[in-house]
Amino acid sequence: MTATSLNMITARYHIEHETRYVYTAPVSQSWQLARLTPRGLPWQTLLQQAIHIEPPPDERHDARDSFGNTVTHFGLHGAHRVLSVRMQCTVEVADRDVCGSTAKLAAQADTLLAGPDLPWESVRESLNLLQHADDLAALSLAEATPLVPLSEAARAYAATSFQAQRHWMSAVLDLMHRIHHDFEFESGVTTVSTSVDEVLQQRRGVCQDFAHLMLACLRAHGLPARYVSGYLLTDPPAGQPRLMGVDASHAWVAAYAPGCGWIEFDPTNNQLADTRYITLAWGADFADVVPLRGVILGGGSQSMRVRVSVVPAD
């Protein structure tokens, strides 16, 4: 069922995402995986999409990974010095359904906070009962990963938010607010391999770092959460500041509570995900959602350029 079939108010976007590699020597063989197909979701409808690859691949097929993301596998078996992968699509996004409510951001949070008491400890404990298939999938996302290992520093940082018997939604919102307040957005000071503990120490980073930090904080308390990658419309309302962290793609976090499902938090911009957020892929950490990765033979050194545009259809 699509968002439009529910007569919801939706936003429609044209998106272009291009990655271009230039090599100093010919590449003789290239095998690549592209996660560049936006997910079809109850609140998100992919209306059209195309992935253009230059030079044309000698082999290509699509498959789903373990998280349900569409992965385009392709290989090039002729010499080339440039590789360009350009995704173009049109996506329609509606408000997320949070515990039966498709209200705006503040109302979504209020819906949970005003509902039945939901201490964060009970969320952790209820997952072990495995009452629903979603609980089993969520339980695996409470575990450590190579990019988000269990961190005592992250547990200690999050402890202020996760006081005994505090409502799960209140605790996760407070953690999001604190990360946004305590950490400075600054590009170029971290890399993919920068650890959560290093981010905690230097208090600077980009959206990927803040998403990994929030994941580490939640998982350190036994709470499941997943890494979400996608796009964020950057045109702010009149009088509002430009949102940060969206020069290429964006990253945020989805946290899980039984009975309510997955709720998306953006610690970089201190808000819940709304119709400006287009979901591309999700996984346990960034390694599961890299837009383009692969193996090449030859090529010498390389330079990479990424261009992303998100334009409202109207």
C-alpha cells in the first residue's frame, strides 16, 4: 500500500546522486556493489528510478541484502580510467506512522509520552520475549559491530539520559538533544575509521559520527537501533538556519520499541525524521549502507567526487 493510497499529505522529490572515480592508470577489472535504490516503505514510494553506469558494465544484476536493501551488482572487464555511477529517481514521502499516529513531529513524540508507561528498561527486557518477528530482527541490532563496538565511554555518556524508569521516548529524545548540543558539526576532522571513543573525546564530527555515537549509546544500554542512510532536503523554511550534514548524503538513527516499531531520530539536526527525509538504506552501521564499494585491479591512485541534489518536484 502506498502513501498516496492513504490520502496522506506527501512531498515529492527528484533526486540525483552521482559518484565519479578518476584513476591515474587504467583499471583492467572492476567489481562493484551499489546501494542506490531508495527503499519502498509504508510512508515512502519510489515512483521511478534509473542507475546509469559509464562505461557500460559487462555484467549487472540486482539483489536484496540481509536488511532488505536493494544492491546493484556490476562488473567491468575492459580497461577504463573513469567510472561514473549516477542514480536518478523520483520519490514520494509521507509522514511516518508512529504508534498509529501520522501527526507532525511534536505530536508524534507526545503520542508516545502520553501513552502507556514505557520505561526504557522494559523495552530492553521485553525484547527477550520475542513476541513478534520484528522483535527478533531488532534484537540483533542491540549487539556490537566492527564500527560500533561496545563502548564504556558511550555507556557513561548516555547514562544521564537513561535514568532509572525513565520513559523510553523521553530518554532517547534527551540523548538526541544532548548529542546535538554537546558536539560540533565539522567536516574533515574524522574519517570512516574514526572510533566512537575518539568522537566522544574530540566532540566534533559529521552526521555519520553522530549516528554511530547514538547507536553506541543505545546499544550500551541493551537497546536496539539501526543506522539509516539517505537524503535530507536542505532548503530551510524562511528564517530558519540551513541544516547541516547533507553535502553528499545524510545519516540518522532508528530506535526500536516493541508495540511502536522503529522511530527515527536525527542527532545532527536535533529532530525526528519527517517528510524531508528520504530513506535510501539501513543496516547495523555505515559499513552496511555504503552507497558504492568494490574491488579493482590496476588503477594506480584515484580521486572521487560525489554530487547529490534533492529538489522538490513542485
